[in-house]
Amino acid sequence: MATKLIKVSDIKANPNNPRVIKDDKFDKLVTSIKEFPEMLEARPIVVNPDMVVLGGNMRLKALKAAGVKEAPVYVATWDEIKQKEFIIKDNVGFGEWDWNLIANEWDSEELEAWALDVPNFLEMPTDEDLIGEEKNKPATMKITFTSPEQLQSAEIDIQELLDRKYQGAFFSVSAGEL
């Protein structure tokens, strides 16, 4: 894939970009670009021959906010249908996170800093939280989900995480109504 350095001021945001970025994630993206500029070389902005962004609108916005003057771009010479297809496919998350692996192998604070929304069910309780105020007193942990799908996929993950971290303890994972 041949990329070239282009002045950020010559790259045009796509007015039909279907994605948005919220303030806190945008701030994290700007910080990420400042702290890890090599990421841009590995994942250039994709533009059409008119320099309109097909992939990387939020990065372009963050580049401008970070004061970056030049950025690597890949100029795609696709027809209009392929360009539209790319815009959507580039923004679709095809996989799912392995929350068990993330909970056990990654630092949640780093992930948050890198703009990954870590579900609150991965914020494991401490031993003190589980013991309660009195030794051996049962403790209750309340977890709130925003959709039935999130709840359904999380129930098994929660049980596995608790079983792994607190082997031999008894836990009951139950779901209420959303």
C-alpha cells in the first residue's frame, strides 16, 4: 500500500461521515496522536482523489487539534459505490472483545486511557468488597446494563471472572429486568 505525506490543511473532512466522536474520546484521540504518532504511519487516512476522507475523519479532526502539519494518506481510486462501501465497512466493528482475556491480561486504566470503553462488570470487587463490613457477611454487588444483549453476553463472563479470581467461593449471578 503506497502512502504519501500530505498537508493536513489539504485533506477535506467528509461531510457525509456517519460516525461521531464524543468529547472525552476525542481528547483521548488527540492525546494518542501526540504520544504515539507512529500509529498514523501504520494506519494512514484514506482519501479519494479529491482529498475527501473515506476513512479517518476523526483522526483528521484530532490531527488538526494536535497541531500536526502533515499526515500519511492513502489515495483510493475506487468508484463511488466502493467509496461508500468502504466508509461503512471501515467504521463497523466486525469482531467482539474477549472480555475474559481483557480482564485478566490487560490493565483497565490503560485501556480507558486508550479510549476503550471498559464495561463496569470488569471492575472487579476487592476481597473487602466481597466480605462486606463484617467477616463472612454476604456482600451484594449491583451491576447495571443498558441493553438485554449486553446483559445476556455478560452473565457468563461475570460468572467465569468471579470463579477464576475467587476459586472455591460461591457466587450467584442473576439477571433482573431491564
